Amino acid sequence: MSLVNLNDILVKAKKGKYAVGAFNFFIKEDLEAIISAAEEVHSPVIVMTSPSAVKHWDIIDIAQYVRRRAHLSTVPVCLHLDHATDYNTIIKAMDEGYSSVMYDGSLLSYEENVKNTKEIVKVAHALNITVEGEIGRVGRSEDGEEEIDTVLSVPEEVKEYVEVTGIDACAIAIGSQHAMQKQEANLDFDRLKAIRAVVDLPLVLHGSSGVVEEELKKIGKAGMQKVNIGTRLKRVFSDTMRKMLNNNKELHNQVKVLEACTDSVKNEVIHKMELLGCIAKA
């Protein structure tokens, strides 16, 4: 298959009342774990690069590799630029073949956020590329290295933002935080219900790694279509590597280590897909 955009995946999810996992990847092994997991359980999948991933692995190389992998895939794959704040980076991603982008203006004033988002939407839609925006603010930076206050999304403001920007999906803040290492966040489902009542487009949850699993099971039926998962995959990958090396001091074969890490991440991705209800929905 060729790459698809968010609308190709999330409109169907909204009708079916399930959520789709959007997984951050940093290296080839992450990507292979995510897509092979989706293929095994026949789920659509969104693969994402954060600002730190783009610094590590150039956009040109990412786009070329993912386009080829998606072409060989048996399930729909969307390549999404996550938490982008720089206009030139977003344009470069579009030029190189990303099928979806997120413009993150959540640290700006409402007026600046709207203005910049509208500019990105205008360019993206001319290229059949979808745009995710954010209104409200999910706490902490994407890598957890900077403390950023959470600003819960206000339904009326979300409605206005969606209408004036023309975005395809909207990230909202309902209680989760980026980079949480423990699953102890509880979501404000009443706030989600109020937002869902005034907007019709797909909604996005950031910071899901810290959300209680019982709540992730309910998220699709409650009206959320895209659920971002990153920190949990980092944790699974690094814990597997640490355990292998600690248990075998003579192990110096990086391929064996990476294969084990890939398997662990793949299993975690399948587990998250089960929670979100997107298995067998491709």
C-alpha cells in the first residue's frame, strides 16, 4: 500500500467508535516493530516522528524508508510529523512525502496559534496532507525534559479553533501528560464528552503512556480517535536491552540485542492496539 493520511484512518475509526494507536519511532527497529505488529493483527497504524527523532534521523531518510516500508505493508500506514513548531521543518516533511503533520502552537497565544495553523492547513490540503492542531496544552515537553504546565481544553474554544483553522484532527488536553513513566493519570471524560458534543472531527490524546489502561479501553467509545504512544515504547525497549546485557556480560552482538528489543516493542504495540480496539480494523 502507499501511505495514507489521517482522514483515511480516523474517519472510519470515528464511525466505528474505536481509537487508533499513533506510535513514536526513533530508529529502524522501532518502526519495524510497530508496522509488523499492525500487520500481524490487521490494524491500521500511524507512525510518528517527534522533534528529537527528526534530529536523530533526517526527515529525508525517514520519509524514504517509511514510504518503501508502507508500500510493502498489508495494512494502512500514515506517516505523521508530531509536535512540529517550525514552519520550515513542516514544509520539508511535506515535500519529502509525509502524509500528515501536526502543528503545535500550544505554547503561543490563541491568536498566534490560529494564524500559524491556518497557514499550515492551506499548504497541506493542497497536497492532500492532513493537519493536526492542538488547543489547550498537554503538560511537559515531548521528551519530559522540560516542565510545561497543563492547560485543559475548553469546549467552546476547541469548537472555534477547529472551525477557523480547518484542521483535520484536534489534540485536546483532558488530564494526561507527556513522558509519564507510571500509569497513574486519570482522564476527564466529562470534558471529552462536552468537546465531542460541539466538534465533529477526530480528536487526539497525547501523553497516553501515563493513562490507566482501563481508561484507554474506554477512550474510543468515548469519542477519541487517535491515541499517541511514545514513552511506553522507549521504556520497553530500554528495559529489554538493560536486562539482556545485565544477564549476559559476554553478549556483544548488537543484532541479537536489537532483535530482542524489537520483539518486546512489537508485543507492547499489539497490547496497546487491543486496548484501543483497532485490531482487525484495517
